[in-house]
Amino acid sequence: MSSRTLSDRTAIDGLRREAKRWLKAIGAGEADAIARFLIVFPGHATAPKLREVQHALAREHGFPTWAALTQELADRARTMEERVRLFLEKAVNRYGTDPATRKWGDYERDGGSRGVVAARLLARHPEIARASIHTAVVAHDLDTVRAFLAKDPALARDRSDFDGWTPLAHLAYARLPLETVEPNALVLATLLLDAGADPDAGWSESPEFTPLVGVIGEGEGGQAPHPQAEAFAGLLIDRGADPLAAQALYNTSLAEDSIRWLEFLWTRSVRRGETAKWTGPAPQALGGEKSRSAVAYLLGNAVASNHPRRAAWLLEHGARADDINFYSRQPVMKHAVMGGHGAMVDLLVRHGARRPQLTEDEVFVAAVATGDTATLRLLAEAHPEFLRAIAPVKVALDTGRTDMVEVLLDLGMSPDVADDHNCRALHFAAHAGAVAAARLLIARGAEVDPFDGRYGGSPLTHAVYHGQREMVDFLAGHSRNFRGLCFAGKIDRLRTLLTEEPDRANRQDRPGEPALFCLPDNQETAVELADLLLSFGADPTYRNPLGQTPAEAARRRGLDDAADVIEMAAEEWTPR
């Protein structure tokens, strides 16, 4: 249904104002406005909301949704330079580094949706590929890359003004859903290397992030590897990249008990006669001067994560069973014993480690991990102070031993046991996603909404932050932490609390941050929550310590639809 077209002068702000005027006219009972809406949505029986009027306006312009219309207008408003920058930004894994500042921090997480944005932009504007050698490489456009290199081979070593990356780095970190990736990636890499690209040139601000690291992927964000990871990695090493890729070895040490990349990179080191580097001074990304060697650092991670295959491989390739964990500075054997990892303990003993002499409080923690209730009872009777430490219950939570949480509670542990920052057992249960343990703690009297002293968060906000959806759903049914419930988008629970105490709509769980500043990330839920809060008198004109209104804060987070709802309410706001 399309009765109107976009002109060169059509702007999103103008359409937002038009939607608001249309909604007001409908609310005032103007027949033409109502009839116009019913043409788009015949049979609509209730008073429409702003979101529905925006949808109708989009349909009038031939777009299926308001989001599609606003995306079209946003794209039209961009300059070619802005499109190029957006393409380069979204097309690659960035490992938390903001290309605008070239600093690591609270930057958008890597994931498939970023590549989809870049691919759509390229499909709409194929001329992006011709903007520079960097865009040509990321677009996997062979002919254009060849043309750039034929004109100036030195471009193979060029660093982009946008992010300081080389073309080879852009190629290695690119994750675009394009059909040209698999047939062209290795050809492009070869072209760049033949033209003089440095196979080990990392990012300008983080040189440890080399092309080899990008190809292998993984890491704390679970970044996807390149679809031709092994072949690409082999090519880079054959052309001079150091197979002791410290950042890659760190990234692949976190998630799975796999020796795939250990074996792959070690084999290449063998071919080059460089295996001594694995047992020599550790690279910075693997502990630097505080670690005996690369394999020593990696063994610490393997034991702490209970990865017996990786630990066995490392012990066979130069790690020592008496090495220490880089982070705790404790022997790896102590980690194995106190974690209750019997097979790991046996492995370390076979490689020469001695079972550690544990203090009584360490024996207590180890007994939790192994389920030794007799030892727990004996020590708890002699040392009731052990039950006031967080370590025993944290081990139980980390190892999924809800039964041992119950034993500790039966022995006298408070369900509100906490660390020095008042991070309580329920906070740690939220981190671990241990729903059964959380249910037990609450049943035994744990406070549902304590705030930790470091981040000021409740167990619910911790669960939201860590992405523990099942835990969020469970805690939301018990919590009265309004801020946390807002971020979790728990509309029904919030409606119940607002009905009991309407002033919660403007109450500040954190100074300067009433609920309208705490909308969830999901656009539709954010709109629904904004409507709910406004219906209970939330102030849409309030300014936070940064001087932002709720609408401005929402728009900065990309919650444009919610911002529209709040702005419209602000125009008619009368303090109650």
C-alpha cells in the first residue's frame, strides 16, 4: 500500500513530527485523520498508539515497517564517506576496540548481525568496494583489489585512516555473509602478500592483534573464526607470520577443551625450528615477564578451566606440573585440588607435581568441590568462621553443586554470605546461571535485592549483564529492584509494582537515574515500558547528571521508537 513517495527533502524528524500530529488528530476525534488510519489498518478497534501511527505512515510510503522507513532515510542522509566508514566498522570482528578512539572498552559486541549490516550496505551501494583498497579487500572484490595493486603495490602495506589497520588485517578479521568470501579470501591474501604485505602487522594501537589472530578468532566474546581458518592461517605462517601467535593462543584457551590450534601452531613452529619460543620468555599476551613461559601461562588456564586434554598436551610440550597460575600466583596443582578436579590432579601427579599442603580453610573449600560432607562437618564444627567466607559457596556455585550449597546452609552458612564488596552468594549464583541454587538460597532466607559495593548492582542486574536469561526470568518473579526489572524488560512485574506504588515511576534507584533512563535493549519492549511508565506519571522532562532527557538517552542507545514516545509525552507534560 503506497500512496506517497519520499522526496530528496524528506527527513526522519519531519516524519516523526507528522506521526505525532496525526496521532493527536486521531485523539481529538478528527474524522479525516481516523479515516486515513483505517485505510491502512481497516477494522482497528482501539485508539492507536504512536508506534501504530508510525507504522501506518511507513505503509503510506511503501515500506513494511517504521524501522524500514527510518533505515532508508538514515541511509539517504549519509555521505559516501560515512557509508564507507560504517561498512569498515561493521564488517570485521573488532574485539571491543572502538575504531573512532582506537581504544578497548564498552564497544559493541562482535557478532553476525554486524556483518549483515555491512553486507546490506554493500549490496545497496556497490561503489563502496571501489572507495579504497581496504573496502575492496573487505568486499572480497578481486578485480578491484588487482586494479589498486597494479596502480600502486605499496597499498598492500597501507594503514587505513579510519582504524589504522592494514588491508590484510581487514581481510583476516572480516566476517561478511558474502558468496565471494570462500572462493576469494585466500586469493586476496596471496595478492596482498605478493605485493609486500607484512603477514605479522597487527593493529596500529594493539600490535598483538595480528592477521593470524583474526583468522583464528575465538576469545572472550566467542568471536567466529574465518570460514577458511586453517588454510588462511597456514598461508600466513608459510609467508612469514609467527606461529607463536600469543593473542590467538590466549583466545583459544578460554572456551573448549580442544588442542586443535595448539597442535596446528606447534606443528608450524616445529617446521621452522622455533619450538623453544614456546618454553622461553612468555609474550606479553601470555603473561610477559610474570610468567615462566607461554606453555606455563596456558597450563594455568587449562587447569583452572578443568581442560584435561589441553593440560596433558601442554605438559607433553614443555609445561611443568609445578607451574603457577598467572592470576592467582598459586600452584596449578592447588587449583586442581581446590576445584575438585580429580582427573586433573592425577594428571599433574603423573607429571611430577606433589599434592599441596593445604591450610584448613583450603581443605574446607576443596571438600565442597569434591562433595566430602564428613570433612565439611568436622571443620565447620572446629572453625565456624569458615562458613562466613564466600569461597566455599562460590566453588559450589561454579561447579554446579547445588547439593553442596544446601550442605553449607545446613551447617550454618548464612544465605547472605558475601565477599568484601558485599557481593553475596545470590550475586555469584546469578553470574553462574545457577537457578536451582538461587531458588534454594531465596527459600532459605536470602535477601533478593542486595546491592554490591563495587558496581551497585543487584543479583538481577548482574544476571541481565551476564546474559543469564533463565536466571533473569527466575529472579524477576521475586525481585522488587525496579531498575533491574526495567533493564530486564519485565513489563507485567513492573505493572504490578507500579500499581502498588505509583511513585516508583519517578523513584531513583541510582541518583539521577529514574526508570525512564533504564529501558531494555529490545526496541519493542522499550516502547512498551516507556508507555507504561508514562501512564504512571514518569517525568519525560527530567535531566540526568549528563544533562540528557530520557528521550535523548534512549536515542543515544538506538531506541528511537521509545525516544519518540517519550518526546511526545514531554510536549504535553504537566507535573502532577
